Amino acid sequence: MPELPEVEALAGYLRERAVGRRVDRVEVAAISALKTYEPAPAAVSGRTVTDARRYGKFLAVVLGDDLHLVVHLARAGWLHYRESFPSGGPLRPGKGPIALRVRLDDGSGFDLTEAGTQKKLAAYLVTDPAAVPGVAKLGPDALAADLATFAGRLRSRRGQVKGVLTDQTVLAGVGNAYSDEILHAARLSPFALSDRLTDEQIAALHEATGRVLGDAVSRSLGQKAAELKGEKRSGLTVHARTGLPCPSCGDTVREVSFADSSLQYCPTCQTGGKPLADRRLSRLVR
């Protein structure tokens, strides 16, 4: 799933490439992806792209003064920028991975696509981003929260820190991959309880959050949209590296699998050398 650094980079790329261009038309191929009906997509035609912004893991394209195309890419969604489009008529609904296409006046534009069968990509055309339910519920941005705000938000929820850190109503922008990276950098178990973290642990987690996300944003900015996934993978230390040596200590990176996701961690760096049992709501093996 695209997280804060990738969405920030996509917004930056759109600011460089699309701002100032007029929208020729918007084509909707996956009706289920468009979550609003008023205003209609036709209202976008003729409007100028004036900005691109990020709200947590939501990407927003500003059209004129008062319209926003707000997108959540979900797990398998992506934005593909095209310098030109293949010849032919409008998109046919239900054909291929393209959910929505935005054509600009210079012949370029972008496709919002979604792979797989779980179609959860969501697009909203609104006059105020806060009208999008997911945006309205977002907590403070994970990259902008100061230590006091960060500590208050983490301790406001009792739960395993991995889950709390990825709860978008607590802090916005962190998902499965970067939470693994942040917890590894902070040398914390993903199953540590958020409301029992010491001041020192909270401070380490706050520092790691800013460093990991900041470094990822720095690596991602300036990259083309097509290059961002590879850039993300190249910078990971534990996530998606099960069975490989930890770059910090050399121990083997391990995994805990759940019904529809998994987490990766280093026992030496994070759990005192003890492996976590690989089952839901696991505790440390005694």
C-alpha cells in the first residue's frame, strides 16, 4: 500500500508536471471506485490543475479554486502518469485495471489503476477534502507531530504499538511497511503495549518515525511515479525481508503472519533475542 512517503512524492510529481494544465476530461472506467456523484466528473472539464496535496495516505488534486479529486489508492492502487495516451475512444467500463483516467490539454494525463480482485481504490470529487470520511477522521500527520502530540496520541489508545501506529485516526500516514521500519529503528517489539511505553521509548519511537519517514520522503521526491515502488523496496531494512540478515546486527529477520497481512522484525534488535510466535495476537515465546 502506498504510504506517506510515496503519496508525498506522487503529489510532488503532479505539482511539477500537471499544475497549470487544463483538464480535457475525466473518464471513469470503474464505477465502484467513484464514491461521489455530485458534482459529476464532467464538472472537471475545462478546470485548471492548481495544486496537488497529501492528507495522510490520501492524494488530492486541486482543480480550480473549489474542486478536489481526492484519492485513496488502497493496497493495490497506483497512479501512472502518461505523456500521451493510446489512440482510440474513451475507456470502456469494467475493462482492465484502469479505474479512472484524467486527460490534460497537452495530451498527457494520468491513470489511477488497481491490480487484483479486491477493488478498494476510492476516488471522491468534493468541494472540501474534509467531506471525505477518511480524511475527516485523520489524526495528526505522523511526520509533523511534535513529541508531546505524538506521545499523547500513542498513549490515547491501548493496544499493540504496531496496530496503534498504523491507526490513521491516531496518526496519519503510516502503514504496514513503514511501521515495521520505524519499530525496528526504535528497537521496539511490535507487540509492546502503547499505553505502557516509557518516556524514553516514546521519544525513541518519535525520533525513529521522523527519521524513517523523512529519509523515505527525501529518497522519493524527484522520482518518477513509475520508479517509486522500486525506491521504496530498496530502502527497507526489515519489511518484506523475511529470512534475510538484519542490516543492523546480522540476525535473521523473522515474520508474524495474520489472516491478510504480515509483519517483519529482528529478534535481536527488537525483542531481546526471543522470536515472536507466528500466530494472531501472539505473545513472546517463553
